[in-house]
Amino acid sequence: MVPPQGGLPDNPRMEVLVSGAAPILSVHGLGKTYRLWRSPRSRLWVPIALRAARLAQRLGWWTASARLESSATAAAPSFEALKGVAFTLRRGEALGVIGANGSGKSTLLQLVAGVLQASEGHVDVNGRVAALLELGSGFNPEMTGRENVAINAAILGMSPRDLQDRFASIIEFADIGTHIDQPVKTYSSGMAVRLAFAVQAHLDPDLLIVDEALAVGDAAFQAKAMAKVDEILQRGTALLFVGHDLNVVKAFCHRALLLERGQVVKDGLPDEVITEYLYRSHQQNLVSLGYEARAGALARVEDGFATERMRVEGCTINGSSHATLRCGDEIDVSLHLRVDGDVANPLLIFDLMDARGLQLTGRRIRLPKGDRVDVRIRLLAEFQKGVYRCRLRLLDSADLNQHIVLARQEGTPSFEVVDDSRERFTGIFPVTMRVEVGAKDEG
């Protein structure tokens, strides 16, 4: 899923951020603890045992209190889904939350949206909230799509006047045709989600909460959904986004949080947080596969991470770490790699990224085995005006589907194209086209 061109980093709504304004969202020491019930009967006697333990403690019966509490905990141990999470979000700011499955991302969004009650801490929201979470879950399957839109909009706080003004736009955006007057129970899951998204997207919220909802529908609708979210954000709406699509986090978010086992382990710029997330993920993968003993542990390096046996030891563009070029100039990339002989199937993936970190193109390059390997890549700088950077990944890769990442760095080397080439081609770079234009003389 590719975000629309003109994403956040180059967006004029960056100017909307006002340091002195009150935050739209403030999260203070947020925590959520669940009981893991061992059996249905434990739901009955564990609460009674815990109350009895507190009573025994007040009476000074410390031994009885400890035994009761220990028995209750064994029968229904607690699980901390979130612990001590704190951050603020101001108008016009976009915050991405990333982390592995089970790290607490969705729990955090549900607490902020008010779907769940916090075990500790609190959430302060200053304005209207639209939450793209379980889209379509509130629809009545026996009612038509048109009736569900009216009811859902009213529940979400849209006034009758606003609904009347926006109703046609909601129906057009959902683009489900004549099905709008059919019962929702006849809809496919994608149609119901699209209709629910259309309602939420027209709420004009102060805070928009998104949990993977941008992946709804087919590719055409996803592009339309992304463009609509970007339009909402340009009006100064704050965004709290959770997802596994790191490109979306880079394109839309000013900041990012990395959650691990319910706690914030890093808060910073999206590139920094994503690099930390990938480092932790790949390190865990090396350990789980038993590969760490052969390749060594991952170590952080500038712009990424690497192992001792496989790493980028030097990289330049036209002889320096950064080059300034005219459109059409030659780019000469020189890489000096360390590739240990124990690596069975060494592979370099060379990618070109735009200023937002979105991949433009790349190449898989098989490497020979040897302590030192030099790679030279040449291409023409036929790109639109802007800054571009290289992403380098070194893998042990038997085929397209089996690989282990042993080194990764993004950001160096880089180059800038200074020409405005919009008269020659649109988009970021040209592709070969055959264009034929003809005119008929009506006389």
C-alpha cells in the first residue's frame, strides 16, 4: 500500500503545530491488567478469596491473607498488557505506534478510544474523536446501508444538519452502488468496512485513531482512503496510528512510539524508532533460528545494524557520502563489504529511497564468498528534484522466500537532484514510453 504523493514531511500543515496550545490527547501512566482465568469456577471463587485476603489483612491475620492471595493468583494470574505508557499529542501532529504482535498496540488504542477501562493511569482527550478500529461492528445486519449510515453517524455525534450535508458524499465515497439500499447482511465484509470507513472519515474529528483500517477494500479504495486521511490531517486533526506497514508510519507520522511487552522502549523520529524495531526483531530472529552462534550478535552501527561477519565497511556516491547532481548525471555507488566465508548464500539488496523513506526501486545482487567484497553500481540520476538515499541490506538468502537479515543501514550514502524536471516527466522518475499523437483533417 503506497501513500499518496506529498506526504507529511513536505506538507504545509506541519506549520499547524503550536507548542503553546493544549494537547488534543494526554496519556498519563496508562496501564491495563487482565486476569487469566484457569477455569470457569475460578471466576467465582477467586474474587471471593481476594476479598477474604484483604479482610484478613485488616484483622492482622497475615499468614491467612498471604495464603489466600497466593491461591487466588495461582488460579487466575494477572497479565499486564500495558504498563506506564505516557505521551501527548497536539493538534496537527501524527504519532505512529509500532511493535510486534502482542506488544499492546491495539489495547492502547482501545483505551484511548474509551472502548476499554484502564487499570491505572488516565487519558485526557480535548475534542471529538473518530476511531477507525473494528469498522462495521456496530451495523445492524437487518437494516439497509443507508439506514445504518444515519444511525451510525448519530451515535458518533454527527448532527442531523451535518449528516444531511454530508450524506451524499459518504455514499459516494463508500462506492457500493445500489447495495446501499440492501440489508447489510447481504454485504461482503469489504463492503461493510468501506461503508463504516466512509462514515468515520466524514466526522471532522479533532483526533483520528486508526488501527490498520487503511488496508480496507481493494487497491483503488485503499488509495482513496489514504488520500482522505491525508485531507483530514491537513485540516489540523491529530492522528494516532497503529500498524505494521512501516512505510505508512514514515509517510504520515511526525513521531513514533515503539512498544514492547506493554511498555514504551523508544519515542522519537519515525526513522529512528523503525530502525530500533527492526534491530530488535532481527536480533530475536537470529536467536530463535540458532544463527547467532555462527554470525554473531547484531550490533548497532550508524544508520542501522550489522553483524561482525557481514557488514558494510564503506560506501560512497561519486567519491563522497553525499552528492549534488543535475538530472541525468551519472551516479557511481561504491560499496566495500565484509562477507564471511561461513555465510552460505550472501546477498546484497540495494534500494533507492525518497526523502520520506519510501522505496523507489532496487536490485538483488548475489555476492561471492570472501572476507572483502567490492561492489560498484552505476545509474543515471533521472529523478525529479529532491533528496534520495540508499538502503543497504546484507542477507544470507537461499531464495526469495528464505533469508536472514545480517546487516541493514539506511540513509548513507545519499544524493540530491537540483533540477526541476516536471516539463520532461511527471512523478519521481521517468519510464520508457512510446507515445503516438495524431490529428485528422476534417476537411
